[in-house]
Amino acid sequence: MASGRASEDADTEGSAHTEDGTAPASPAVASADAARPASGETVRIDSWIWSVRLVKTRSMGATACRGGHVRVNGERVKPAYAVRVGDEVRLRHAGNERIVVVKRLIRKRVGAPVAIQCYVDNSPPPPPREAVAPAGIRDRGTGRPTKRDRREMERLRGLTGPTGPDDTA
């Protein structure tokens, strides 16, 4: 009999309900709703870009804001700026620009599948990588390169000109 009671408790504890009493569509939506601020509360921009996983840490988000790398609706913002649903956030990070539109406000960091549901990504596609094999790669076990081999590798990589680095005209 105890095992029947335990399964009933597990069924009632595992089912989460939204404020209107309906069951959420998925566990991901439930966790996003749990991370949502209370009605009337705002979310700081540095906290929001961290919670939707655009930056790795909140302090990196604050540093990006202070450095002018975060723009909301075209204006540079401070880390304490209150972000709202519908705002366009532009973030320059790690050499590329992310352009997102806020769909949902969250204040806690959530999983990646949930974080993607909190914004619309309008970022341009990354530039294509060159399909050329890297120059100067040596096979394993060939030993240390000779001076001649090293100069040839540097020439192929473009580190030096066609003549040696010490040659001046």
C-alpha cells in the first residue's frame, strides 16, 4: 500500500501549473516561467544577456555594457538599464555581433533550449571559413624542422617576405 501512495504523491508533485491553473506545454516552458520576474518587476540588461546565455558570466555582461558593446534600440546602455519585451539588443562579443529581439524576460540563468525561446535571433550569418588547408603543417614523427624547413613554413604562412627576414634592400 505504501508504494501506491508514493506514486500518487509523485504524480501530484511533478505536475506544475501556471498562474491560471493550466498545465504548461513542456518542462522547458515551466522553467522559463519560474525564472520570470514577478509582474511589475524589471530585469537589468546585464542580467538578461547572461540569463539567455549571450555572455558566459554576468560580470562579462556588465563589462560589455560599460565598454559600449551593448546597444538597446540603437542606444548604448549601462548595465542597470531595464530591458522590456520587444527591445532590440545588439551585442558585440568575441569578434561578431549578435542582434536579438527580447521575447520573454527572465532573471535566472536557464538551460540553452529554454534560453533560445526567450529571444528572436536576427544576427547575420557568420562569414564562411576558408576551405584551404593550413600551410606549414608537418606530419607526426618527422622530427624537428631544419632551418630551411622553418623558413619555408614561415614563407607559406606569410610571416616573412620571399626573402629572409634579415634581408633589407
